[in-house]
Amino acid sequence: MGTPTTDPDRVLKRLALVLALTRLGMVAESLGRSFWPLWSLAFSVLAAVMLGVHETLGLEVIWTLAVVLGAGALALLVRGIRRFHMPTAQEAFDRLDTTLPGRPLHALRDQSVVGATDAGTQALWQAHQARMAETAGTARPVQPDLRLQRLDPFGLRHIALLALAVSLLFGSAARVASLGELQTSGAGAVAGPSWEGWIEPPAYTGKPALYLADQPEGPLMLPQGSRVLVRLYGEVGALTLSETVSGRTEDVPSAAAPEQDFSVTQSGALSIEGPNGRSWDVAMIPDKAPQVILTGVPEVSGRGEMSLPFSASDDYEVVQGSATISLDLDALPRRYGLKLAPEMTDPLTVALPMPITGDRDSFEEVLIEDFSDHVWAHLPVRIALNVEDAKGLSGQSAVLETALPARRFFDPLAAAVIEMRRDLLWNRDNAGRVAQLMRAVSHRPEEGIFDSETSYLRFRMILRRLENMAPYGLTDVQRDELAEALWDLAMMLEEGDLGDALERMERARDRLAEAMKNGASDEEIARLMQELREATQDYLRELARRNMEDGDPSEGQQQLSDNMMQMNQDDLQRMMDRIQELMEQGRMAEAMQALEEFQRMMENMRVTQGGGGEGEQSPGQQAMEGLAETLRDQQGLSDEAFRELQEQFNPDANTGQSQGNQGYSGGDGRGQAHDGTGQGSGQEGQDGQSGQTPGEGTLADRQQALRQQLENLQGQMPGRGTPEGDAAAEALGDAGEAMDRAEDALRGNDLPGAIDEQAQAMEALREGMRNLGEAMAEQQQGQGQQGNEQARGNSADPLGRSRGSRGPAGTEEGLLQGEDVYREARELLDEIRRRAGEADRPELERNYLKRLLDRF
């Protein structure tokens, strides 16, 4: 790098480009300040012409505007010229120098007038010059000041620029040339032949409308069904329209009709003949039928839900689809109860799930349905999928011949009951045969066939009803009632007690072990592993329920043999995950060993009673239980409000639910809980201090009673003054406000708004319970570890988890454990998606369901 020069002349020469750019910026400033009104006017006029404003005006008006605008433009040009000032080189030099510290450019031009013979003075002067030269070397072009706010306070230049941008997007530059075609007579302009036209593709294509005059002559690609609108102006007959794209043969208007409207149904020619006429060769883009294919084989879960994956595509979008299931009588072995002709032969039709968001031109989905209680369950059927696009074209998949996937019953008696139920639904003339079989099964049954007196009595009661009805012929209502009773009996026999759950778990383990020994496919092993997970979940749930029923809920706990080791559900989950990981890695010997260890651990499990006595609950525990009851009541009230919302739009929306049921695990003691346990959670008739929704009456009155119950609990809250206690009080205050808003919404008959507010109240209650739990934990921490261990022992369930299937109140423990919860969540989400995709449901209900999908 060379040494910077200190010669003033050489420094100034190096700054020549910087000075030139600075001067150019000053020229731009002067041009903008002088001529901005002129170019604003030019932009406005050009935008008006491109948008075709002049085509709607008479010739006299156009000439008047032309004269006025021309005079205005000339005046603005003269004004701009008079105000324009060409900056000089010295002005640019001065501007650049003012931006530098110490005015170094003028300093470089200065000459020393004293001390010319003094060496010290000269040395000082040279040092000064060198410093100024160094500063001048850092000079950069001065940015021009193009701001015009002071001269244009109303932003007229921006309005003109916006109008020009709009005309470029929606106007046509071809209209500028039409200014030269204006006639010299206003009457001639009106009567002269002219035309305009538009092309509107179908809305479902998503393509924009086209202005026909902007389309160049030659090939023109248009979607099938595009609407063409042409208007002819001037003397009738001066312009005519000819086309071969509509395929019209009847009611064809005259070629010289002033307005013509038709749709494109085939490829052909389109031309406007006469002055300024145009012609196009139209190539129609046909609307192809949608396609749907099956991407996998049907799979069935342990609970009987069929999962059938498929993919659908269309050139634009698929709007709806359905699956048609028909009975394959030719492949059916006609024996026993199937010898008679079936009463039901009409195909089943279920709607295919459609994507809630995103494009529908190509997508993959899974049809999930449960046909376990259908008469065709496990019988050979043909499944065909059909999809439809917006034009009404349809496409069908290849027919899949398979046995209708459904739930499998492993209990021999339950399987027999299901087969007799099938025969009764197949043809009611089988009633006598079914009655004989039921009497043979229940006549002096061997020990172990019926697991309890309850199941035997229900079996005999169904038999007695069937024998009383069969001689007179079963009506549809009677047949359906008997079928429902048989289904409930089979479910009780299959899942009703701990022994069956253990048997299913052992059977699932044996099948998995057999598949591993025989080298089954990865898909089969994965399915059997999932079956083992579900059977284990059912066994653990039944084990916990049995322990709660047989012993004191405050004392029962599960211990393992010998070392009394407690094992929680996460340990079982990790063990099964390890087994699956070993199988995926091909280490079958180690997987078999781990599976045997898992089996021994489950077999060693036994139910015992805890040794803790009945202690008096602390205020914190009482408050926690009260909040838990309030939360359950609020959940039940919210579910009941949701059912009322459904019934407003679909009176049959609650068909199949338990009579008198009020709430999802809520409304204690009223009907069967929805969580599958079959148990209510309280006694009907308790007062407002219980966990039950207080009082009777409207939903709003019960919501008000819940709010009062929460206020009473807030007065008993411990932990005040601590951060956790204050946080709990704040959260419960938010819950109370949400309850107030929910009550107002209920009184205003705004059920969707009330449900949203109730959801916020429940979330605030959970937050308050979590904070209260933390506050209680802080208090217990100071009372010694022994009390904590005793409390944990007394609150453990048979697997060492906290009491209850949903964890201790105020915590999230146990809320999201195991495959069972994920499966139920998936089922609920699929049901919401299915209902949201049904076009025949009311718009208000579908909007609410979509809000649920957006939230979760």
C-alpha cells in the first residue's frame, strides 16, 4: 500500500468523482422539487387512459379535458423550468466540504501568508495540510435530499403513483393507442362499431378472469366450462360474432346480437368480424375426473376400528367422497344361521374424510370406522371408494375384496353370543334357532362358562324375552333391542372382569411370542405388539378398578411379590418399548427373553391392602378435593351444553348415548361415565357442597351454583402469602370470571360462547390446582420426609401411580400416560374431523368444530 499523498492538488483530483456524484444528486434534488407536479399529472392521466376512462366519455368532454390538461401541463412545465437551478461545481464543492469536519477541502486550497522563511512555521503548515488531506481522503458522495413533504403536504404524488400501479395491474396499455382512433364527431363515436369481451373460468379452477381485447390473436387455452361474454357496439350488423366452441344447436342468437353469452364446451374458433375484429383458436382444457386409490390394506385396532388408507387427486380439487361396502354373497359360506337369505343387502355408504386445511388437488387420508356391531362384521365384502370434484365428475377405486374388519372376541362365550346376534340380525327367522342355542348353552352350564351370576341372569333374561317374542314374529324394534342387549352382554363377558383382561393380555403375549418364533413380517409383529400394549392397558385399568371397589380407596395399593417393588406405568411402557426396539433390530432372542421377563413381572403382581390408617384430611387436601369435584362438575356441564348445541341442529346427535347421562365423566351419579369405566362418580341428590353440579334447573342456574361453590372453596384456600398460594388464588379468580361470562352466555342462549368460556374456566381451574399442589408440596417439605413417604404410599394405585386414573388432583401426572389415552384422543379428533367435513351439518356447528380443531 502506498503512502497517502499530502499534495493538495492531487487530493482534489482524486475527489473529482465524489464531487461529480454529489453534483448529480443536487441536480436530482432540483428536478424533483421543480417538476414533481408535472410528472404527478402525467402519471394520473396515463393511469386514467390505461383503465379506459376515456372510452366512457363523449368526444367533446375528451377534447375539453385534453385542452385543460394540456394547458395545465404547459403551465407546470414553465413553472418547473423557472424554478430549476443547475448546481455549479463550486456549490457541489461547498456541500461536500460542509459534510467533513474542519472544512478540509477549503483548507487544502489555502496558502500560508506568513512565516514563509521560518522553518518551524513551514513544518507546522505542512502538518496541518497533511491532516486536512487525510480527512479529505475519507470524503464520500453526499446523499441527495429527495424529500418533498414540505412541498406536497397532501401526498398528491403518491396518489398519482398508486393510480399508475393499479392501471398497470388491471388496465391495458393497448388503450393508449385507442386515443388516436377518436372520431371528430361525438355522434360518430357513439355509433361507431366497437366491441369488448370477457372470459370467466369456473370458480373452482381458481384461474383469473381474462379481458378478451388483451388476448393476442392465435391459440387461446381455456378451461372447460369457461363463460364468454361479448358485447358489440355501434350499428347493428357492422360487427358479427362467430364461434364453434359452445356447441350450441338450439336457441342460437343472431351473430350480430349486441350481447352474447355462452360457455366453452369444446375446442374451436372464436372470431369477431368487422372493423377492428379479432380471431382466436380456442383449445379447451378438459376437466378430468378425479382419481382415488387404496394405498394399503385395512387394519383393525384392538377395539375394532378399521383404518383404510387412501389417496385422492384431481386437476383442481376433490370436494367429497364416500366408501361403498357391499356384501359378497358368492364368497360367503352359507351354513348354520347364514343359510337363510339376508334381510339386509343394501350397500353401506360412509363419507371419506377430507382435509380440513390445505389443497385438495392431491392428498392422503385414512378412513377410520368401527363396524364391530354390524351384521356383516368379519363377513366377505367388497369395498370401493368414490370421489367427486366440483364439476360433478366422479372417480372410483379398484374394488377391494376382504372380510369386513371388526373387533375380535376372544372369550368363547362372548364370541358365541356375537355369532347368535349376527344370525338374529341376518334374518329374524333365525330367532327360534338362536333361542335353542341359548337354552342349550345356559342349561346346567359347566363351571367357568359364566364368570358371574350377573352375566348368567342377563343371558337368561334375554333368552326369556326372545322366546316370548319369537312365536309372534319379531318386529324391527324388538329385533334391534335384542341385538343391543346381546352386544352389551358380549362386551361384559369380554371385558367385564380382571380375569378376562389378564387372559387377553396373556393371549396377546402368546401370539406375539409365536409370531417371533415363526419369523412373521414386521407389520404383523408391530400389530401384535400394539395389541399387547392395549391389552396391558385394559388389564391395569381393570386391576385399579377392582382394587378401588374391593378396598378402602384411601388405603389400597399394588405391590409386587418378594421385594414389594412398586412399578409405575412408565416402567411398563419403557419395557415394552425395549422389546419393540429389540425386535426392530432383529435381536429376537433378546426380545424373547425380555418378553418372558415382562410376563413374569405381570404374573407376580398381586393386590394387597395398604397399612395406613384413616387419617383426618388437612385443609389443603380438602380444598384440593373440592376443586377436583368442581372441575368434574364444570366438565359435565360443558359436555351437556355441547350436547344441547348438537341437538339444536341435529336432534339425533346424541343417539346411542346412555340415557340420563350428563357429562363426560361429570354429573356424578347420573348415567354411565364416558371414559369407559362404566361408573358414575357420585351420588345423586347431594347438596351444593358435594362435587355434583349443584341444584336443578337451567344450565345458567347450575353454572351460577358452580360459581358460588368455587367462591366457598376460595375462602378455604391454604398457602396465602406464598408465591404458589397467590398464583393459585389468581388462577381461581380467573376461573370465577370465566364462569361468570359463561353464565351470561348461557342466559343469552349463546351456547358456542358459553362452551368457550367454560373451557377457559376449566383451564384456569387446572392451573389453580397445580399451583395449590405446589404450595402444599412446599409446606410438606418442611414437615419431614417421613410424612411425605406415608402420603405417597397411601395415594398409590396398584402400580405405584397416584390414586385415580387421571393422577392426583392439581397435577398433570397420569393425564397423558399410555397408548390408551393417545388412542382415545385420536378417536375423538377423527370424530371431530368427520363431523366438521359433513356438508349437511349447520354452518354454526361446523364453525364450532373447526374452532376445536384449530385449538387442539
